[in-house]
Amino acid sequence: MLLLTAWNVIIVIPARYVFALLGFFGFFNVYAMRVNLSVAIIAMVKPSNNSNVTAVEGNLACHELLEDINYENSSLTKSTEGEFPWDSTVQGTVLGAFFYGYVITQVPGGLFAEKYGAKWLFGGGMLLTSLFTLLTPIAARWNVWALVAARVIEGLGEGVAFPAMNTLIGQWAPKLERSRIGSFIYTGSNIGTVVTLAVSGVLSNKVGWPAVFYVFGALGCVWFVLWAILVFETPEVHPRISKEELDLIREGRENKARPPTPWKSILTSIPLWALAIAHTGQSWGFYTFFIQMPMYLSNILHFDLNKNGVLSALPNLMLSLISIVVSILADKLRKSGKLRITVIRKIFNTIGFVGPALCLVAVSFSGCRPTLIVALLSLGMGLNGFAYSGFIVTHVDMSPDFAGTLYGITNFFSNFTGFLVPAYVGWIMQEGQTVKNWAIVFITASIVLSVAAIVYDSFCSAELQPWGVGEKNDKDEKNGKARTSKKEELPMEEDPYSCSSKL
């Protein structure tokens, strides 16, 4: 009876919202299975006496300032030892292994999604990741390199997620709902991080670290079944979509076969490379926040595993809430016609990059003040939510036809930071987990974010690119036709040809 009621509710919900909801939970699982290891590894690894002494000696002020911490339950006196004697270098390798696989499938994922379809690519990648998440405890107990291999395979499965979803958003999101639908779907990654960091600490402490991987792997498998049944490749093949909704989605775009990919135009586009630099800078800052934060809270602020998970989740909760509110504002600004789309994207993106950079600098000089530090980290991640209506959706703005390929290209470069950040942090922490060393990590991330913001503001464009509507329209442009049609399609935006650049 309950299932029948749920099915009746789903039928009356607009088809694009069902897609957005399943997309949201898809990215919930994407990030749940990506970040669960960041908390679980604290329970998996045997504490190193040397590293603990270094941390305590390097942070004597923390004992004086952190009077509200119960050290009997903290990581300093944790009585439960992990199973694996991994040092900081090995931990960095394990945490970064996911991204070795992740970067490989970025560009192929975008190409495959656009040419053959994104629904099953996204769903199949998630199913592969879910199965290997379930196998993670077995791999870890077998050999550290078996765990590394499992994480690489998980990365291969998740590498297609963003390119495939960008392709689906290009198919399903009406032009004036693009920011909110895209932000809502990608906010699933933030909520997934929030829940995972909080729940993983509790599961590791109360049940055991293997439960972390069993729970989230099983959730991924359940999601795949719902995705397979309820989501369709395009609005045109959806069996229950209304004519009104189909017309709304089709408005402002041609219903045509996918044109050939204009590789030369794409790879010589200055706005695209500026977008890739911005994406890379964002990823460096983001991975500094969510991959390294559990380690920072545990080793510097000395929160126990339960507190660690909850406090690690707070910044991501702020990110989720602000990104949704900001996306609605971005769509309203675009609809009003008061600002060109490139101006809107650059304003929001600057706030989303410079805000977190300033907060990280402030954290670097905050010593051992846990309340202030958590507040700054939460504010920084919250402000980063502006970037969801900045650089992220710019891929679709530049070219709805090739949005998957564009995201695959920029995400390919950006996710090298997935293993570079853990390796960099491991290298900095070789001398010990100290406030000074973590300040170096945070200041580095703030510099990277600031430079990326400057590059995006200086060279990127969110206007529809000359090559962004396929080969057919490029030929029309030569005959003087494309310019008129594009102006009609974008009545409230600047002529796209005035803002595009080539190398």
C-alpha cells in the first residue's frame, strides 16, 4: 500500500522534478561513498605514538585553550586501536587513490554521455562504485594495495557522474530553471557529505568501521533500482510527461540530433581554459575542506570521533543551504534582464571563491579556538555555495549541446587535486600535526582559490559560445544567420560573439 501511494505521488510530480530528485540522491551517494573513508580511516589506523607526541608538543596552547573538550574521550587518549599501522604517507596514498581512477573517466564520460546516452552511464557508474564500496572492508584487510585498487575502481565509476549529469541537465532543465535545478542536484553532494561525516563517526565508534562501507554501499544499490525505473534519457521519451512541461523544456533549444564535437574550437577556447583553471582552484580548496577536515579536527582540536563527524558536517550543511538560496536568486536575476549572464556568474563565483579564501586565512591565525574555527570553516564553505551558480553551471551556459564534454575536460584537470591535496598535506605534516603546519595548508588553499577567481573573472565567459550549438549553426553563422537566431534565443543577454575568445 505504501509503495502504491508513493508511486501515485511520483506520477503527479512534474517529470523534470523527479529527475532532479533522483539526481540529488544520486549525488548524495556519489559523495557519501567518496568521503566515508575520510572519517573511517581515523578508526582504521593504529595511532602513532610519535605523531601524537609531536601533535601535543606542537600545540601545547591547545591544552590551555580547549577547556571545553573532554580529553578522556578525545583522540589523544583513545583506547580503541585501529587495525592498520599506516603512517601519514600511506594514509595520503589511500585517501588519494580514488582520484587516480576518477580523472581517467572524465572526458570519456562526457563523450559517451553525449553520444550514447547519460542515464545508464550515470547509473552504471554508481552501481560499480556501490559494489566496490561493499567490498572495501575485505580489500583493506587483505592488503593496503588491494584497498588502493578498490578505491581506484570506485573512482572510475564515479568519474562519469558529473559529465553525465551535466548532459542530462542540458536535456531536462528549462533555460530559466537551469541554476536552481543544477544547484539542487549538485547540493546532493553536500548533503551526502554532511550525513556521511556525521553518521560515519557514529558507525565507526558504535558498530565498527566496516559498517560505514556496508551502509553506504547498500544505499547506492537501492538508489540504482529507483534510477533505472523512474528516470528517462530525454523528455521526449518519457511516457508520462505532460505536453505543457515538454514544451517548457524544449523552449529555447533545438530538438536535433547531436552534432559532431568541434574539438578544435573547444580546445582553443580561452573561456574554457579559464573555466578549467577556476574548476581546479575550487577543487583544491574544496578537498582541503572536506578530505582533510576530519584529520584536522581530530589531531589539532582533539575532538573525539563522534564530535569529529558532526563538526566536519557543519560546513557542508551551510554550503547546501546557501547554494540553494543563491541559485534561486541567480535565476531571478537572469530572468529580470538587469544583468548579463556573464556578469551574474562572475559576481557569484567571486563571492564563492574569495569568501572561503578569506575564511581559511582567518583560521590560520585563530590558534586553538574551536568555536571560532568551526564558525569560520562553516562560513567559508557556506560562501562557497555561491560558486554553484558561478563556474559550475557555466559549462551549460557556454554550450548545452557539449556540456558533458566541457565538464569532463575541466573536471579532468581539477581532480588531479584529489590526490595532490592529500599528498601535499602528508608532506607538510611529516614534521608533525601542528597548528603551524596546518596554517601552511590553509593559506596555500586560500592563495589557490584567489588566483582561480582572478582567472575566471578575467578570461571566462558564460555566454553561448559560437561553437556551443554545433556544426550546423557554425555553418549558418558564415551565412550571417546564426547571429540573429542566437540573439533571439538569448534576448536578455549580451551578444555571445562579443565575449568569446580563441587562442
